[in-house]
Amino acid sequence: MRTIKFFKTSTNECPVKEFLDNLLSKQARKVTWVMNLVEELEIIPELYLKKLHGTDGIWEIRAQAGSNIFRILGFFETSSFIATNGFCKKNQKTPANEIVLAEKRKHEYINRSKQK
């Protein structure tokens, strides 16, 4: 069993929570349903969780509601998935700026953890 934690910025903002809060209720229910699968299932189908190749250990939680495709990017730290950012996917390829943002937040999270 794993847990999903939301990354918080140095100013205590929570980008993934803000992303989820801005979705329509049906969309948010679908995304959180998939997030619950990630927490509860021992083996998660690639349909819902996939490692992004060519990244610094970034994974994406994958959800679709109607014709809308949503992604939550993040990384694993022991038995936790740290969700760094979320977005609505507009085309086939994951936007490079979203991957860069996830990697930046991963490094920020690790550096802050070391300072504790």
C-alpha cells in the first residue's frame, strides 16, 4: 500500500490541490478515483500509472473523463508518491515544460527533506 502526498512550494502552496479544485466535479471525481487506485492496488495497470522515460524518475497518474485527459506528475519516495503538478493533456506528447516542472519540484522536495 502506498500513499499520495501533495508537493508544497516554499510559500506553502499546493499546486496539485489547486489543479484538482479547478476541475469540474465529475472530472475531479475521476482523477481522485484513479489516485485511489494508485494508493490501493499492489500492481497498477499502465493505463493508470506510467513511468515517463527520459526523465529523472518522473511518473504520471493517468485519468480520462469523457474527452478530457488529465495527468498528475510526480515521483516515488519509499512507499509514497509525491504529486508535483497536474494538467489537462491537449495532445499525444506530455508537454516538456510540465516534465521540467516536475523534476524541479522533485529536487526542491529532496533538498528540503535533507535540511530537516
